[in-house]
Amino acid sequence: MAAIAVFLAYRSSLILTKNHGNFFTTFEWNPTAMPPVFGIAVLAFGTVVSSVIAMALAVPVSVGIALFLTHYAPRAARGPISYVIDLLAAVPSIVYGLWGALVLVPHLNGLYGWLDQYLGWTGIFSWQGGAPRSLLTVGILLAIMILPIVTNVSREVFRQVPQAHEEAALALGATRWEVVRTAVLPFGRSGVISASMLGLGRALGETMAVATVLSPGFTIQSSLLDPGGGTFAQNIASKFSEASVEGRDALIASGLVLFVITLLVNGAARAIIARRKEYSGADA
């Protein structure tokens, strides 16, 4: 970790001292200009927004699937469903990207039209037409990609709930949902947080799938349905092969920011779990 941080910091310092734009607020990426002008405002916005959309869509569904598999599904159905979810986790990201570009994008016109018709007045969901290659599409695709990870980890956590806790709740007259709400979810809370952070880590760093479905542009759109924007990983993947030495150093500088964001996210998750040791199951 230290070696990676030192390498990224050193290569970043070579170009940041030459940058004539504000690295954090500039809406432009032109490190080969004379003088160089580049910034990560658009990339940071796109990375955070697409990841938040993915988490908002994937985590509730994943927790619901995990609860269904551990407490509601018939025993004969648990194995096949779990097997399918495990297979989804093994699909390469480029395959998700190809599926997203060839199948998901063409079928989102109806959803985009519905959002524009009923929620377009908010400005966030207004749609001007065209191919739905926007941050919302990226968020939906990332949600599908991280759903198996969050589901599998949450399922294993829920399986560790002490049987005595559930039987005690049932003996007091609790329904199955009350058992889940009062015994299962509190016990597995830290595990669900850990699973969510694992999924968020993949969403933050996903590259090829995002590059396949997004129409990038160094602008921040007021609507999530309009093309444009970008992410750190997508920008690095699309520009690295043709970048000059200065351009590569600028991309490495953006990678350093992504590196720091990932560390902060994982650090925050560890802090949340440490504050809730009573739910970790360590004393069960």
C-alpha cells in the first residue's frame, strides 16, 4: 500500500506543478496543452453519482434476496438460486459491458421516457431524447454487477445468526418478519455494511463496463438522463493508451484521487463496524 501510494504521489507531483488549472474544480482535461490545463471535477462527480445510484438500487435488493434465501425460500430452491447468483459474480466485467451496450441500453428508452413524463419537472430526470448512455445507465449496470457480491456476503452473515435468538423470538410469539427485524437484521448489520462496502469498492473502480455504456464528456449535466460525464476508471482506460508522458502523469494523478477515495470509504466502513461491535456476532 505504501509503495503504491509513493509511486502515485511521485508521478502526480511531476505534472501537478505544471497544471495551470485547479486540479479539483477545472471542467477540462487537456494535459498536453501549452500550458497544461486539467481537472477532476467531472470525473469525481460521475464516479460518486454512478456509485451512489448503484448502491441505492443494489443493496436493498441484495439484502432482500439474502433474507429470502436464508429464511423464506423452500430448501429445494435455495441451492439453484444461490448457484445462479454465484455464477453472476463470476461474469467478467467486459461481458457485462457488452450486454449493457447491446441489450440494456436499447431497452431503457421506455424507462427514460416514463421518468421524463412523470419526474421530468424535477430537472434531475428530464430527458431530451437520444441514446440512454448516461450516468443513470451506468448506475443501473453497476448495480447488477455488485448485486451478487452484496447478496453472497449478506447471505453468509444471516446464516450465522444464533438459532437460539430466533427460537427465543418465536417462543415470545413473534411472526417470521418480526424475527427477521428484531433478531436477524440487528445481528447482521455490520456484515451488511461490510458487504455494501465491498460492492461500493467494485463500483468505484469499474472500468470496461462503464466505458462501454457511457457517452463521456467533460460536462456535468443537471439531469441524470443526459449523456456526458465520466468516471476516474473510465477516463484512465480510454485515454491511457494514446496519452503522452504528461497525459499519463495526469491520469496517474486522477488515479491517486481514486486511491484515496477508496481508502476513505473502507476506513469509514471499518469505523462504522467498530462502533457497532454488539452486532458483529463476535460474542455469540
